[in-house]
Amino acid sequence: MLAYSHQLHAQTNFTVLEGETLALSNGSYTFANLDLQGGTVSGSGSYAAYGASFFGNVTVSGTAASTINSSSWFNIVSSTTFTVADVTSSSASDLVINTSLRGMPGSPDTSYNASAITKEGAGTMEFTTHSWVWGGLNLNNGSIITAGGNGGFGFFSGAVNINSGTTLTINSDGTGFGYNNGWKPSSVNIVGGTVNGGGNHVWGISGGVNMTGGTLSSASYQWNFTDLNTVASSTTSTVTGALNIRGDGGYSTMVINVADGAAETDLLMSGNITGGPGITKRGAGQLVLSGTNSYSGNTTVEAGTLVVNGSIANATTTTVQSGA
């Protein structure tokens, strides 16, 4: 075991091999980059917003999964890149983070600054404990899994970008992207990627959920005060699974703004849409509803095309405006 306490301040890199453990305790504040080749990083101790240690970018390679543990938490710099190879050559996680990651201490030192995560590499990175990533997420390669009950506190604030071929899986108590103020994204941008989840909240995301192709999938999304937008694309954007539009706070209609791209169907919503509010279709593109929808609010088509291959029989009224 490599153990460090109250003495690191200028290290640039640590390599931790399979079977090795790098132990960092409160005061070992290094900004080192970590090269994990099947090894383990452990930590302990905290003071105010200071966790076991600081670290910079993380690379995972070798032939076995690596682990980051701490009885407190680790602070990460304002922009941290995790490059995680598919070392297990399977769907198993290649990097497991069993502790909270948080931004650098702020002013006062009981507060935290924003931190952003960029994920590279074909492997899977799994969080088993709630982290505070307030600077956003860029998922450029591979997969991220988040787990643990979060009580309305999402993992990510700022912009969450799910890029082509990547997958973000949210396993939680239903918190999803978060519903407490300050603990949810400013926007969710799915650009050819996939978001999977259970009964997760999409709640008050001011910049909307924006899809350029890709898939949004859940057993049951709880949706409130968030627009769903698609960007013109040659690939259909798809929302699968049930979606419950919640009327909390006076939310009366879910705005679905569909741009007209090269795909015949620009947005396909195949699950059942439920709830008291209705939907408002905007944009020149084509929206297809193929579920047996039971929402009871109004259906308004302001522009473009709405194709109902399922049912909207419970809608209070259906209005198609001129030119739509």
C-alpha cells in the first residue's frame, strides 16, 4: 500500500497497478493525475469542504477494473477528464467510484466551487454514491452509470451532454436529473446518445431536453416545466417508456418543439403519456405518438405535423391551428 498524509502538494502523476492501493488522507492535497491499472485509491478524513484529497484527470487502463473509495469524499478540479478503457471487455464497470466527488472548496471554505466532468474512453464508469458535479457533464465516449437514492438532489448541474454512441444510465430513488433547485441540469442535450432510467424526474430544466437523434428511455418519467426540443437530423429522436406530465406549480402543457430534418419521423414518442396537463406541438417537423395515451389536458398543434398511431382519446380538446 502507498499511504500519504499531510505531505503532498505538487505531485503530477500516480500510477496504481493491479493489487495496489494508494491511500490518501485529509491534508494530502495533491493535484496529481491518476493512472489506474486495476488499482484502488482510498481516502479518509475531511475538514469543512476539504475531503480526503484533491486530484486531477483520471486514466483507467490495464486488464482489471479500478476503484476509488473514501470514507469522506474527494475534491476534483474545475474540469476533470476521466479516460476509461474497456478493461473488462464486457458490460461490467471498468471504474467504480464508491465515494462522493465534489468541486474544490470555495469561499467560505464550507462551500464548493463548480466542477465539470468529461468522460472519454469506451469503458463504463459507475458512481455508487451521490456526487456533486455542479459544472456539467460531457459524455463523449462509453457509458456512465449513477446509482443511489438522492432525495431530489441530482448528480449534475450545468449542461449535460450525451454524445453519439454513449449511454447515461440513471438508477436512483426516482430523483432522476433532480428536482431541488440548484441540483439539476441547466439543459440536457442528447446528440445521438442514450439516456436510460427508472421512474425519474425531468423537472424544471430551464434549457430543456434537446435531442438530435438519440433516445430518452424510462419506465416512467415524471415531467414538469421542461420543454422537449428536437434539432433537425437525418435520424429520428425517440422517447420510449411512459411519461407522466405533472401539473405541480400550475404546469398546464408540455411544449414539444420538433424541427423538420431529413428523417421522415423527426420525433417518435412510443410510450404512454399520462397526467392532467396536455401537450403543445410546435415546429415544422413530424411528431408521432404511438402509445395509448391517457393525458387529459388539451392537445394543440401550432405547427408541423402530429401523427397519432395510438390514442389521445382522453384529451379534453384537440386543436389544429392554421398552417399546421
